[in-house]
Amino acid sequence: MSIKIYNTLTRKKEEFIPLESGKVKMYVCGPTVYNFIHIGNARPPIVFDVVRRYFAYRGYDVTYVQNFTDVDDKIIKKAEETGMTVKEVAETFIAAFKEDVRALSIQEATIHPKVTEHIPEIIEFVQGLIDKGHAYAAGGDVYFRTASFAEYGKLSQQNIEDLQAGARVEVNEKKESPLDFVLWKGAKPGEIYWESPWGEGRPGWHIECSAMSKKYLGDTFDIHGGGHDLTFPHHENEIAQSECLTGHVMARYWMHNGFINIENEKMSKSLGNFILVKDIREQYPARVVRFFLLSAHYRNPVNFSKDLIQQATNSLERIDTAVRNLKHRLDSAVAGTMDAEEQAKLNAFRGRFVEEMDNDFNTADAITVLFDMVREANRLIASEDATKAVLEAYLALFTEFGDVLGIAFGESDVVAEGPSDEGIDALIVERGQARKDRNFVRADEIRNQLQELGIVLEDTPQGVRWHRK
């Protein structure tokens, strides 16, 4: 079995064949750090975190690069508004980004390069394009000569003549063509700048990813990822720059995740419907947000609504409850091995999960496999003949799949408050004794007390079990 990826460049699913056997080199566009990230910004890190995890699960050694754009017009504007330096703004929101993604169980990138730490590489890259006739200096700026790249438009599948005819850009007399884009921006008075052969200035947006991916992953690497909105012009321009300089294909597979709508409307500043991740984490557990976003295929749009995230909450709770019940059932399970029939069922679940994930990382259908496992787990929990070996095998498989999805199943989403676990156990023992003594008033008082503390009791054939709501 092999992994198949939908390649935006070819508009079809292709078998993944790494450039180097057993290794995957990925570059995913990171945030421009001038504000807190919103739910739409969170989707690419979650999507490509799962892609990375799955490659590792399938035995690949993954190098995962995600940049920070830490100098940009928006960052400069934020610095002017707040009285902070550009560096202070960037570091503040890099820290905020890391806090948000850590809460969402997103693994740290192998390398997190910053633009400001790669100015020499960017200048060298730009000079190389000038030397080859693909770029030109004009009035302190440097522009890429789009017409010099015959394949411009191949990623977004747009014709360069049509792009030129429909170009809606401000008149810029420095440009040879409206489609030419800036590689180096001359500094305005008071702006942050670096010295360059073309005067004081700073990098344009598109050039940074080309320079940093080349440094850390080489002229050609396996996968370039990002949100659908980056396909054009950002990724199109990256391809043009990189392939003109190196003469090699930049990335062999291009992956783009779909948009997020809010209550069936496109997320936009004009509608004021941006939902910050830091705010949504105060309303919903981060595990639920991650599970919600993985419940749809990464290329499909997602509609964020209170009803849908409540459905995700309920769905995740079904899996969590099954895992907790499996752990509880272990205490009364009989000793014994696992027979061939049960082993075959487990192998079938694993085979189905891998099949769905191999199919362009289809987390939506992979999660369906988990719900089938829940039904089988519930059957085992109710069976008097369930052995510890079988129960432990199911728990291990839930953990295995959870590691791929980045979700620890069976955990509580509530920080423990009030009595300790030992205190709760003591109250449950007291309640059990009260019921034996037919002191139902006291038994009900204890149940009510625990309910007020957010403790849910479940009476099972194997005894009382509990979890925090």
C-alpha cells in the first residue's frame, strides 16, 4: 500500500514517491506575526501536523519546516500603532502562536526559520535572479520579471496573457509589467531596513519562502503546503522565483487545505466574524477544536458553527467514554489471551484506518473507523468473557490512532478542581455503603454533591465508575 496525495499542480491524486528513500522533506507556510491567529489560520498547522504524524507513523523520517514572517507591512504598522519595535511585535505574536498551537497538540516544527535571520540568503537569491535576467532593480526596489518564466501560472492553472489582461493593480511606473512582483522593497523613512546592493530595504513577501526552503530543504523537496488562499499569487510566485534561479522543480507535491466559513459566511474583516484561537479555547476544549477540524477532509471547506462544534463535542465524548470504560473494565476482566478472531478484527480496523489515511490523508473517514471500534469496544465491555489481553489491545489501538490524529482519547477536558481523585473514590465508597445500609438520603446527597463538582457517576455491572464532566 502506498500513500496517495492530491497534487494541486496536476489536479489529481498521485502516488507519493519520496526524493530520498525513507525521508520526507516538507515546507509549510507559517504566519505573519502581527496578531493572534484566528481559527482559519489554525487549520493549516493542524492539517499538516497530521500529515507529518502520518508519514512518521508509516516509518518516514520527516523534516518539517515552517517559517515565521517577522518583518512585513502589517508588522511595521502594528509597531507604529503600539509604540513597540518590529522585533517586539514579532516576538510577542510568535510566542502567542506557539501557545495556541501547543494547546492544539501541534508538534513543534523541525525548523522554524525567521525572515530577519535570513537576510543574507535572501539578498543572494535576489542577486542571482538579477544575474540571470529574471529580475531587475528599479528605484531602490527589485522586481521579478514574470514574463521571463514561461510556465508562470501552472500551479493556479491560469494563462499569463489572461492574467495580464485582467490585472487589477495600482499603476507602478517602476514595473515593466503589471504582473511583475517585488522581491526587495526600498525602505520608507523611519522603517526598519537592511543594507543591500540596491540600497536600504527589506525582503518582499514571496522571496522569503523560496530562500528559506532552498537553504533547509534544497533546490527540490517533497511537499509544499499551505492554505488554499496561498495558491495564487504566493505559491505561484515562489515557483517562478525558485525554478528560475535553480533550474529545478521546486516541490514535487503541492498541498492546499480548504477555507473555514463562520456560520455559513466567509470569514472576513468587513463582517467582523474572525474567531481568534485564544478566544475559542476559552469556550471549547482545544481537543474538540482539533477533532472538529479533522472531521472533514482537509481539502473541503469547513463551516464553523456552535451546532457543529457541539456535534463534534458529543462525537469525541463517545470515543472518550469507550476508552475510559475499557480502562475501567480491565479491573474486572478475566485473564487470558486473544483468540484469532479478535486479532483479525483488530487487524481489520488497522487496515481500514491506514487505507483511509493513505487516500490523501482522509481523516474524516479514518474517524469513521474509530466509531466502528467504539461499537466493538462497547460489546466487549458488556461481555463477561472479555479478557484483559483483548481490552488492552483495543486500548493500544485507540492510542495508536490517537497519536496519528494528535488526540489523546479518554482524557478529560476539564482541569481537575475540588476534591482529589482519592477524595472522590472515598465519597463513592461511602455512597455504596449508604445504599447497602438503605440510607438512600445520604446516597443521594453524595451523588448530588459529586454532580455539583462536575463528577459523573456510572453504575456498571463491574461497579461504579466516574469521570469529570
